[in-house]
Amino acid sequence: MGQFKQQMQHACRQALQPVARGVRSLLTPPTPPVEFGWHQIESGPAAGAHVMLPCDTPIAEAITAGDYDRKILKVVESLVGKDDVCFDIGGHYGCYTLSLAKLVTHGQVHTFEPVPAHAARIREAAIKSDLGHIHVHQVALAGEMGEMTLQFAEAEGSDDSMAFLDAYGGVDTQAAHEHYRNFSRTTVTAQTLDSLLVELPAVHFMKIDAEGAEAAILGAGLNLIATSKPRLLVELHGIYEALACAEILCKLNYQAILLTDQKTTLPILWASRDDVAAVKAVREVLGHEPVVMFDSLAEPDSFADSGPGA
């Protein structure tokens, strides 16, 4: 009887959830519309650049002041040369795109952003900031070519930084799934890194923040990575994604360097084991010997006891 009672209670809760959500939506005041406006970045590598941001929000204040990812961008500044070609995979508002463009004054920045509104704002920012060497590609980089389903925040007040390709499931956390319930779907064009070998010049630096698709993107870019050996700044979302990326990159003679000790997401610099200059640059910025989390000579699962939570 006890088990039957529990099953009935669970069934009742499941049945009443839509009703409860409906009542909450009626009682909750409507979210005011998000307004975007121009901001000029005050410090950091993107200083002087103009960027379109949601007004009166913490992220707008951080980006404008140059405080957003300050330490990470200092590392990037030490790793990128003025003649380099850079990829920004997952452009969002364009903070990294603009920073890279200010650094590679004689190079190129190729930004890959599948959300139409984000791609449009980055294009406008490039024009307003007079950074003609920024090239925005409104496509998703993925593990395959063709059309794919993108889930993204369209409703007012939703987190528009969390768009993800349906095939890869996004970030597997309770907070993420709460956001995903309000997401819209659209069809986008997907490309692979390897497909860019014939379209674009050799890449020197690549930033990837793709909400759970990082391993799929890397796995479909083995030829490009092996040929160009770019430095890779990859935002990892949990241990399983970290292990999947390690399995791919360690076989290509890459090692991973921890840049911060934050736990929610983990920005990792992947560099070839032959790239002594990258390790030295990170050491100088951080002020201490960097932690190598993965090593091509070690087993990828050696990270299991020390990595971030999912």
C-alpha cells in the first residue's frame, strides 16, 4: 500500500505541475521588455570598441567596465599576435570578438554565431567600431554538416547566452533545464571545423563556448587542429564534457592548462605540448605555475577526482 500511495502522489504532482505553472504565470508580474543600447568598452583589450548590450544589466556593466572575464582576456592578450587569424565560436554579444579584433590588427577574426539577433548585433558592432577585419558567419559549428535544430531564448527575460543545438542536449544542470523550458526552436545551418580548411586561412587561436557541443565540434575538426595546431580556449560545462574533449585533444598531443578555479563552468586553454610559449605566457599572467589538468601522456580519466562538478 505504501508503494501504491507514493505512486499516486507522484502521479498527482505530475498532473498538477502545468496547473501550478499557469497559476504562477498569472500571479507573477510581466517581465519588462529587454532594451539593447550602445555601450563603449572602457578598459581591457577591447577598450574603445562599441558593443550592443542589454541596458541596465550586470553583464552590460561588466563588459562596459572591462571587468567581464578580465583574467581570461589578459591571458588571451598574451597569446594572440597582431597577424593572427582567430575563430570565436559562440559569439553571443561579441565581447571576445571585439577583444580579438583589437589585438589582431593585421589579422582576421571569424565569428560563428547561429542566433540571428546576436549575429546581427556583432556585425553592427564591427562596423561602428571600425573593425573591418571581423567576419561574422551566421552558422552553427557542430559535429556534422547540414541543417540542425537550435534552441534559444526568444522570450523576454530569458538567458540569451544559453542557446544550444538540440542534437547535443545543452548543459545538463537543473538550472539550465529550467531556462530551456521557455526556449524557442529554429533551424540553422551547421558546418564543421574541417569544412573551413578550404574556406578560411589557417587559424592560430580559437575560443569555443557552445553550451555542450564543444566535444562534437572538436571531433569534427581533427584535420584542421592537426594541421594548424591552434591554441584553444574552450569553455567546459561539467566533467563529462571535459573528459570527452580530453579524449580528442590528448591524441593530438595537446595539454590543458587551468586558467581559473571557478566551478560552474571551466575555461581551459588547450595548447600543443610543443607550445612552450603558451605555458610561459599563462605563467606570467597568473603569477604562478599553471595547473596542467590533462596531459597527452596521461590517461584522460586522471582528471576525474579533481575536476569541476557537472
